[in-house]
Amino acid sequence: MRHLFIFLLTFQFSFLMAQQPPLPFSSIPPAPATVNAANTLVRMVQGLGYRYHWASKDLRPEDVVYRPSSEAASCMETLQHIYGLADAIANATQALPSSRPLKKVPNDIAELRRLTLERLKAAETTLLASNDADVKQMEVIFQRGEKSVTFPLWNLINGPISDAIYHTGQVVSFRRTTGNPIHPGVNVLVGKTKMQ
């Protein structure tokens, strides 16, 4: 009876997992044919998405709670910060303000990972449909209560995009420290992962 229960539970879990669409950025698509502002931003978001996809994949509870020192952010806090940055990236591409402080930051690692990747996918989708004139109009807008501050698109590059890449690298480092390095086949240069 116990074996039947385990079999049914495993079958149900496998069925549920098969119903979930795959998360974006397991690889980077082929490069666009032209170099322009929109395509450059798309590639930066795709590079971030690919790095984040693999840095956040298969995190264990001990990885998520890891904190390098008492003053440092934990891995989970770092992942939540990346979520806020991904939200700001998507909002900037859609001419939406980013509220600060963030409302409703996920505490569940699977949901946090999914939502972060979905926000990056939303930015990619908007940028793929944009031309240089559209990109010229994009701004980074932060809203705190009644106050709003606006930055030119350049600040998206040196701010949220670069910051998210930086913090994703921290997650990779944290994982090495806890004995759970990212998949060895990840190749950020070509944007593909060799499965072994």
C-alpha cells in the first residue's frame, strides 16, 4: 500500500509539473540581424534572464537562507531585491512607474523565481516590439507615495539592469559557498547550457 501511495504521489507531482509552462530564459535566442538601441537592450535583458534562470534554479533551503555575514543580505533577500529590479526594468519599458517600497514581494522561492523571470520576459517582449524611436521615449520612473522621480533610459542600463546582473552573480557565489554550484554546462558567452 505504501508503494502505491508513493507511486501515485510521484505520478501526480510529475503530472502537475508537466502542466506548468517552462520558465523563460533557459537559453538565449539567436542574435538579431541588426544592431540598434532596442536590440541592444533586448540582449542585455536576455543575458540577465539567462544568468538569473540558472543562478536561481534548484536552490535548496540551505542555499536560500545563506547569509555571508550578519550585516550582509541573505540569498533570499538578494533574490527579492533582484525581483524589484526586474519589476523596474519591465515597468520602464512599458512607461509605468515603479513603486517604492515594493508591495507584495514573494516569500516563496518558486513563486519569486517565476515572477522575476516573467517580469524580465515582459521587458523582452516590449523591447522586441520597439524601434529606436520607442526606446528614445522610455524613462525610468520611481514613485514613492505622492512623489515621483524620473530618469532617462540610460539609468536603466547602469541602474536596474547592471545591478540585477551584479546581484545574480552574488547568488552564484552564495551557491558555491553552500556546496550547490550552478549547472556546470551553463555558458553565458553563447547563452546555451550543455546538458550532461
